[in-house]
Amino acid sequence: MTKLTNFISQDELALRIDLAVAFRLMVQFDWHESVGNHLSAAVSEDGSQFLLNPRWQHFSTITASKLQLLDIHDENILQSVDAPDATAWCIHGQIHAQVPEAKIILHCHTPYATALACLEDPTLYPIDQNTARFFNRIAYDHAFNGLADEITEGKRLAGILQNHSVMMMANHGVTVVGKTVAEAFETLYFLERACKTLILAYSTGKPLRILSDEIAEKTARGWQDYAAMGDSHFGYLKAEILKCDPTVAEYYRTE
């Protein structure tokens, strides 16, 4: 059962629960990586305050309580025992600050999307309806500069992501953003499936049957009518997660 509290708003509590559920789903879908990678959610309208998973905590242990509330203007946190991972601070902090419409940020190294990002040509070609969903809707970062633990790198990535919901990061992984956790998760879900389809098609060694630009764009636009699928899909998965482990939704003030 969800623990209600006077210390945070109901909106923040609901956001914490959804984000905590997303971490558990990342484990369930095998999209996590050791105790790295990060998911975040903006709490303030300008994106300067955001929720983030604590440094080096396994996704399977994240609950609504354990998410850190950070402020991009408060760099003192970087000197504390609770300092966030430097790459998360740089990537998520700068994207939230510079792209405030990106309320939710999911940065991960899912297997098939990462494999595609490591090819000389990482283009997600439209070869079926799932790959066509992303036609002309992906930002591509072709410059891997090592671990993104500098503010300048975070600003560069934020600039590339502008006006997109997906960024393929060369030799790295992917970053997906959305207005809600459900929306961002559904985008990541279909992105990974699309990348899997393309990688499997590549593995045959046969030529790809690529859709025409006209049909690919028509298909991508058609997906807009199915936006509500994400809410239903995430709602079902969330209910299953909370049924198995209700503590995911519990909130306790730790101060």
C-alpha cells in the first residue's frame, strides 16, 4: 500500500512511483547494466529540479523513497556522501535544464539499440511498422567522447536531442525522453524491438527491403493515433510490479 506523506505533493509521489516502477521494468526486460545507467524525472517546470536514482544502486532495489531529488543549481551535492554519479549529473541535469519539455529521461544501453549504435551506419531503417515508427524522428550523435562526465558534454548532448524523443548515441547507447514515464517507457520499448528487428535482418546477410520514404512517413504518422497504447501497456506492467512487490510504491521521508 502506498504510504501517504505531508512532505511531498501527490503529483510528486505519483511520479516517484511511476519512475520506481520503470526501474523494476528495466530489470525485468534485461535493459539494466550492473549498477549503472540512469532514469530521471523533472519535478519543476523548468527542469532544474529532478528525481534521479542514487549512485550505484541496483535497479531492482529502487523504491519511491530512494529516488534523490536534485537541483542543478546546487552543486554542493557533488561534494557530499550522497553525490550522484558524475555522468548522470552531466547528462540528465543538462538535458532537463536545457530541454525542459523532456520531463522524463531514460538513458540506458539496451542490447539491440546499443549494437545498432555501434555500427558505422547506425540509421534505424524503416523495414517494418515498428522501425517505421521512428522514421525521421531520431537524433543521431556520431561523436563518442568517452564517459560523459563533463558539463560541456552534457550541454552538447542536450543540444543534439532538441525536438526529438530519441537520441542514438554512437558507440554508447540510447537516450529516450517523454512527457510521462509511460510515454518514455513505451518509446524505449518499441525502439528496442525495432532495433532488434533490424539487427536480426542484418544478420541474415541478405539485402534489406526498405520502405519508401512516403510509406515510412505515413506509417510513422499513423502511430500517433496509438499514443494511448503506452498508458495501457505501462498501466498493466505497473500493476503487475506492484502486485509482486508493493514496497516499490512506499514513500518514507529519510531526513
